[in-house]
Amino acid sequence: MGNAPSTFKEPVAPSPGCPMHQQPPSPPPGCPMHTPDGAVAQHAAMGTVNALNNMPDLAQAPSPGQKHLLPLERTVSSIPRAPSSTSSASACPVASSSAGPTTEGTQATEKAKTDQWEYPSPQQFYNALVRKGWETPEESVEMMVNIHNWINEEAWAQVRRWEEKHPGGDRSMLASFQGRPQELSPKARYHLMMAKLFPNYYAGIRPFDRHDWTIHRPVPAGSGGSSYMSGGATMPFTAHRYVIDYYHLPNDEDGNPVFSLDVRPAVDDLQAVQERVSEWWKLKKETWFGAGQSSNLPPGVKVQEER
């Protein structure tokens, strides 16, 4: 919501970069878990497209021609999953759907998988790359997954900053989200248009990806909204949508990738409009009267990895 830098601290050797941040000529760049126009390759490793979020349910089988086996383990995110979200939905992160017997030693992990969203495994991620026709060294995939997961954790942190302004917002959960990499948000379209007129004040950078995240915010009983059953109790909530534009900025002086995440409530109701206007005015006051400086960077929070 401001320009607060954040760093990815895992010390690793440089890699070509997360595939969701590359820019192939066609189709437009985006998270490799997305599928353009709902089309997906027809073989076992590719899976089927989930109509709920326009993302494929990728299998763990190696892709044809794959030379090295990739890990099948999936990282449990810090993002809480709403009980009302469908357990079979595939997203980026993806809903947990564990298979096989559960031992006593894995019960805690399985509980976390039930309560939180889970990121795709390196094998699933690689299958998504193959599906999109991106040529990527297999040995780079694990690092790409790490960066991809970090970016999504940063996005959730920004959602939480908005949510914590509301009663119950500290307990909000991600119910679903949809990748829309080929659809410019109204705000992104506005900034691109203004960049043509005022290039010194607006960045003419197109976001490489867009997500729409729907969260469920707990509310007191009887205050309206919807509800679901959890642990035998009725849990009332209201649903709210967030729009996230992902921008790739020029690398820093050490060659590390830099990104900007523009996370804000979708203008679906009057409350969201008021929030957006209030935040806009706050940033303008910081720019005009405070220590902030005007720049032609894309909107959003600047994040970068540190090696």
C-alpha cells in the first residue's frame, strides 16, 4: 500500500528467475499455473482445468521427455484456507488434497494442510511450464518455486494489511482466487494510459500477472453475510475480493530481481471505494507534504530478493 521494501533472504546461486516473472512473447506472461483461454495439453502430466479459478489441476507425474526427477513435496503456506473453499480447487497456491495413509508423525502436517493453502510441488510447477511451452532447465525449477512462493506470501501480507483495518480482519481466510494474466485491471489500464500523457509521473509498465483473490472475513452472528459450518458451529462471514497486479521492475545494482505488488480491494461496494480513496489520499499527502517522493514507478509495494 506504500513503498515498503521486502527481501527474499534465502542465500542461493543466481537462477534465470521465477517463470511467473519471465516475459515470453506469446501468450502474455503470467504465473505458469494459469492456463490461457482454458486450454491445456492433453496428457497425464497436464491434468484438467478447474473452472472455478481458471487453473489446472496438475498431476505429479513427470512430463514426457523429462530427464530428472523433481521433488513431489508441496510447501504449506502461511495463508489460511476458508473451510468453505473447495478442497479440489487448484490455484497458485493450491488447495491441499493429501493422498495416502496418514501416520502419527505426519498428523500435524496434515492438519496444517487442511487449515492452510499449499503451494505446488516443483514437479507440478515444471508440468505447468511444459504446458505453456516454456523451455526451462529442470535444475532451476526448485529455485523458481521458492521465489514464486515468496511472492505469494508477500501478496498475502499486503492483503492482511488491508484486512486488519476491519473487525475480524485479523482472522480473514483466503477462500479462492483466479489467475487473469491476460486481463488488465482498470487501474493498470489507467496507469498505462497516463504514462503516455505524463511519462515523468507514470510508469508505462504492463503488469506481468493479475490475480483476483476472494477472502472470507469473520463477522459477528446476526450481522449479515453468509455462513458455513466449522467444527459443528456456524461461522458467519462476509466475502471480499482483492485485485493484485504483479509488476517486474528493473533489477537492482547487484542484478537481483525487483517487483512491485499492487494489492487493493476490488471496487465491488461503497466500503471498498472509501478504503481506496482514503489510502490514495494518505499516499498523496506523504508525497506532497512528507518525506515521500513522486516517481514514475508502477503503483504498489516494492519487493525484492536479496542473495
